[in-house]
Amino acid sequence: MINLIEQFKQERKDRVSSYSRNLSLNKAARDFAVASNKALYSYNFSWMGRPIIQYPQDMVAMQEIIWEVKPDLIIETGIAHGGSLIYYASLLEMIGTGRVLGIDIEIREHNRREIENHSMFKRIKMIEGSSVAESTIEQVKVHAAGKNKIIVCLDSNHTHEHVARELELYAPIVTPGSYLVVFDTIVEDLPNGYFYQERPWGVGNNPKTAVKEFLMRHDEFVIDNAIDNKILITVAPGGYLKRIR
């Protein structure tokens, strides 16, 4: 008897794989990414009452990763309104295990208050400080000690130099079989002069350029292209890195 569950999974895998060759579908996804970033589309959503500056497609991708890995700890650099922290904590709450550690150079008081008053705060810890400062890394290591499954998400300063430093510092913390997710690699794929605000990053100086350089030296990580092929619309193209050993 055919295992219908496995058959469905294989059909889905084959379909997702075929998307890499679907030129019209990929063009539509790229066109939407360019237009929607310009319109600040990712700023429109919330999770359990807190703004979450993510694309819904990336949220689904993260849910699948978290369910697969079932991490003891999720570390995220860049807190902003705290929506991602709340999102990850709520998924861990449903799984029944795990903590979230958020790091930001400045946690604004009104955001801190809302995060600390949220029902999911019981699974969250926060560090205020530069993600690449020695004092911050020492605190991160304390939180990571003894954890068997750790996911890291980088979403703070998006310059090449900063992300490259984060990658070197946080990659060793990621456990084999888990993920190092680098957000906003899409900056490399957007036109020059694209942002309405002055930014210190742009084409040639962004998370994707840092990832490319990092992967040349670290073959223990690979890009999980199946995620890109599946969700198509993402702020992290080529940024879902799986630790394979």
C-alpha cells in the first residue's frame, strides 16, 4: 500500500524543487520583493499584539525550522518592537520547551515595557548592548551553556562589516543540524538609491556580501536553497544557513 503521507511529502518536495527552474514565477517574486520593500510591506504585521517586521513567508519558514529543530535556545540580534521574540517564544510555548534571547544595542523603554508585560515574556531574556561587544558575547555564552539545540537569527546592523563580525562570533554557537538565519540579504538585490532613508548599507555592503564571504571559509554551513525555492518571497534570499556538521 502506498504511504499517502510520504507520497504527499515527496510531491511537495518535487514541486518546490521545480520552482528554481520556473523563470516567470521567480521574476514575479523578485518584482514583488522590490515593490513591496519600497512600500514598507513588512512593517504591516503583528504577532500576539506586538509589531513584527517580517514577511509572512519568512515567518512560516521560521515556524518550520523551529518545529523541525525544537531548539533549547533561539538567539536573535535586533529586537525593535519585540514581535519576533514574542513569535518565537509562542512557538516554543506550544512545543513545550526552549527560551529566546534577544540582543539590541538600544532597547527603547516603551518597547521593553510591552515585551516584559507580555504573556510570552516568561520564555524571553534580553541583553542591551552591541551584538558584537565582548561583554555581550560573554553573556550570550552563559545563556548558551548546556543547550543542545541552538538557532541564531541575525537582524541588527546590516552593514557587511557588522554582519561579518556577527557571523564569526555567533556561528560557533549554532548546533549541528540547526540554522543560522541572516535576515535582509535582499539588500544586495535591490536597486542602488532604493531606500527612502539614508542607510549605511547598500549594494556591495550588506548581509548577503557578508554571507558570501563567510561561506568561503566555513564549509560546515550551507545555504538551504529548498527554503528559498519554497517561500520565493523573502527578505533573506540565500540567508537560511544550515549547519551540516
